Amino acid sequence: MSGTFKTAGASKPAKTSQTESVTPSATGLLLWLWNGYLKRHTGLLLVALAFMMLEGSMFGFLSYMMKPMFDQVLVGGSQTALIWVAAAIFGIFALRAISSVLQKVLLTRISQLTVSDVRMEMMAHLMTLDGTFHQNYPPGYLMQRIEGDVEAVNKVWKTIITGAGRDVIALISLFAVAINVDWRWTVAALAGVPLLVLPTFLLQRYVRGNARISRDVSARLSTRLNEVFHGIVPVKLNRLEAYQSKRYRKLTRQRIELEVKSSLGQAAVPGLIDIMSGLGFVVVLMYGGSEILSGEKTVGDTMAFFTALGLAFEPLRRLGAFSGVWQVAAASLERIKELLEMVPELRDPAIPQPAPKGVPGIVLNDVHMEYGDTPILRGATFVAEAGKTTALVGASGAGKSTVFNLLTRLVDPESGEVSIGGVPVAAMRLGDLRSLYSVVSQDSLLFDETLRENILLGRSDVTEEMLKTALDAAHVSDFLPRLSDGLDSPVGPRGTNLSGGQRQRVAIARALLRNTPVLLLDEATSALDAQSEAVVQKALDRLSEGRTTLVIAHRLSTVRNADKIVVMDQGRVVDQGTHDELIARGGVYADLHSLQFDAA
């Protein structure tokens, strides 16, 4: 089916390829993250790494200072040694404090830059994916992927890099001190490490699986909230508050269970490390106790070794916990990577043709289109002449809106050709094709911004004179004085501060400023009262001047003056002509006309 989307290198729809994809390895995910986002911050990372190494190494220096402190100061009683040992210990803590602050600030900056890059790339990429993708994945789900998944990675990133990097360096320096005292004692202390390998591996898989399911449940929670708040009026009118709360509560409890299971898996690894550390401590005491009692090891040697061993316990526990935390990050990284590797089928052609100049005509020639196994268009053929108004009429499901989707290449036909100005729409760049159209639909999209921003949509090339001309022609100037701040008045979420007719006039003002050669009107006045419809229709007539206009309408009164009326029924063009010609011939159009006007 046209309009599906693919995972790079695959031929199946993305929803299938996701479930069948091989789980990326930790190394693969880290390489992807490094090459895609972190590599550009190499300089800052190296500086932060230097400070991180400095902070971590201070643990080793501190444990090493136990030897002179006991042997030369506490046992030997050297006044000189007291001064330089005290100064050295103070210096260790000062260096650790300074390096800790600097590396955390640098890594926080890197993490925020990285997260912003990922979010911006995800949003830009998701907007390129086909309509089928957005039908399969609702807005709340995608919001959770952009916000929730990326934030989960950010938290883990900061925890692992600022903590794990430091702790690895600390362990290296601490075990260097322990080996320097006695390598055999060090081996004995690590006797329980092999026992951790299998349990840790199994726990990591357990945590990663639960984390991935938990992220999916979080996305469903976001979807539920998005649907409830966007449909709050129907929820209230149909008394669905308890029903929606019950559904949300069920998902929340499911998420709690998953989070608890994930927490259990993450906490189990540090617990195993505690047991291993205790075992190692006991083995060292049993193995090296005779050497300590016989005096073969000095008090300073003993204190340096056990201080190093004691200081190593906490970094070991944190690193054990990080292994579980990484699995949570890996689950989110997998989901982010999957989305970014999805490729839309509707792409620019390899060798694009230029868009037509001037005011083009539109031709559909034997076009067939299906959604799944349901045929929508069955050999539709008609011509919309350049500079004239062509109306598409017919019952719901006749295929009228699909024609608009084909013209703007939101979908591609199964067969047949759609062309504009003699150029097939599939032969043009998507940006060039869509720059030919202005669209005014029944539900005009307004953003929660000012009226001015909703009309200009970020354009900086519009002069005040051009703006005023568009406002007057679209009859926005008629209601502008009634707004508290004029053009700088907020329109509210989805334009709720404006009436339906006012929102349509804003959409018409946008279209006038776009000044495109083709105008697509999709039920632009169907939801308006008679007074608002008259004003909007007047603005639409002004907008249609000098353009090729294609109109979808159920109310035949709005299209009786069209240059041509194309009658569609069950995906076919069954008749076409002027209003008077179609009425005289009888048929589908005459029946529709009778139904509407006899009822009236």
C-alpha cells in the first residue's frame, strides 16, 4: 500500500520491522550515540574526562597517604612528616572538590546539548514520515518518545558518565594501591568476582525487558492524557470522567508494577556486590592475618590496603547499580534509534522535474487507490482547468478527500497518473509540489500563539501593507477591533478564543499571503452559520480570483457557480459539467440536489 513507511534497509512496514528487529548490543548503541551526537563535543568531553580522572584518582592518593600517616606520623612521631602529610591530604580533598565541580558542569552542558540535538532531530524526522505512520502512532505516543525516552537517556547519561567514569578511575587507582601493598591480598579480595558474572547478565536482561515495556506503557499513558484533554467537552457531555479515570488508573498500576520489577533488578546487582565484597574482606583477613600479626606488614601497609579496599566498596556498588541503570537507558535508546531509522516511502524523486510555472491545470487519469484492501478510487479521471473553479461533490466515502491527498502527495496511487501543469506530482520535489497549494479546510489549524503569528507562521518577508491587504480581503479586519490586543491577541489552544468563522478567515488570510497558483478548499464553510458562511464565502471568492481552485463540498449551494462540477460515486467520476447541465441530465447530482433542497 502507498503511504507506508520503512525501516532503513527493510522492505516491510515499520511496525512489523520493529517487532522483528534484532536487539542492538550495548556497544552498537554506544557507537550509534557517539557517532550521531557525542562526537561533535569531543573537545569538551576530553576536558571533562581529564577532570574526571583527576577526581577519581584522588581516592587512590588518599588511601596511599594512610601508609606515611601511620608509619611516619602516628607510629614514628615525625613532626616534619605530620606537616607534609596533612598538607597533602588537604590538597587531595581540594583537588577532588574543584575537579568534581568542573567536570559536572562540563558534562551537564554536553548532556543538555546532546539531548536537544536528539529531540530536534526526532521532531524534524517524525514530520517527514508518511500519513500511515501517524495513523498508527497517535500524538501522545510520539510526545512520550520525544520527551520521555530522551529524558530517560539524559538522566542515565548524566548518572553513568559523571558517576561511572569517576568510579572506574577511582577503582583503578585504589586497586593500584592495593596491588602495591600486596598483589596476593588483592587477588584474594577479588575471589568472589567470578560468581557475579552470570547473575549480573541475567539481571541486566530482566531490567532491560521491563524497562522497554515500561516505556511503552508510559507512551500509552501520554496518549490517554492527550485524547482526554483534547476531547474534554465530549468527555463531560457523555459523563465519561469515571470511565477515562478507570482506564488511566489501570495503565498507571501496570506501570507501577513494571517500575518495581525494574527497581528490584537494578538493586539486586549492588546487593550481590556487597556479598562479594564481604567475602573478599574475610578471605584477606584469613589469608593475610598471620603476616599482619607477625609484623611482616607494617601498620601503614595494612591501613593503606584496607583503606583502599574499604573505599573501593562504594564505587563498586555504584558501578553495579549503573549496569541496571544502563539497561533502562538502552531500552530508550533502542526506541529512539528505531524511530530515527524509519524511512518514508514518499520521498523526492532521484531526478526531480521543476514545478510548473504560472497557473496550472490539474489532471487525474485512470487513478486507482486503496487503503489496505479497501478500494477508494476506481479509475477516477477528470480535468480541472487552469484558472477556473472545479468542485468535487458526492456522498461521504466517494473519494473526494483522497483526491486532495493525491494532489499534495500525502499518498501515492496504486496506478494511474496525477499531474499538475503537465508534470506528474511524483516527479517533483515534495517541497516544490506543496508550495503550489494553499489549503483551507473545515478545521483550520491554529496554534496557541498570537493572531499575528498564526497568520505569518514565521515569515519575515511580509510588509505591514501586504498584511493589511490580506486582513482586509479575508475580512479579518472586521473582527480585529473587538480583540483586546488586536493582532497580538492570543488565539488560545487550537484557536479556541476565536469563533469558527473567525478561524476560517484567519486561514484565508494565510492563503492570501502564500499567494500560490492552486487553491484547495475542503468543506471550508460547512461548519458555519449562515451569516458567517456569507462573510467567509465572500473572502473565498476573492481568494479564488486568478487561481486554479478545487473545492470539496457537501452543500451544493456553495458550488453551483463553479465552472465545472465533478460528481463522484464510490471512487468513480460518474458525471461532470455545470450546475445547470447536471440538473438537466438528472442522475446522481440531481438526486443529491433534490435531497438537500427538498429537505430544506
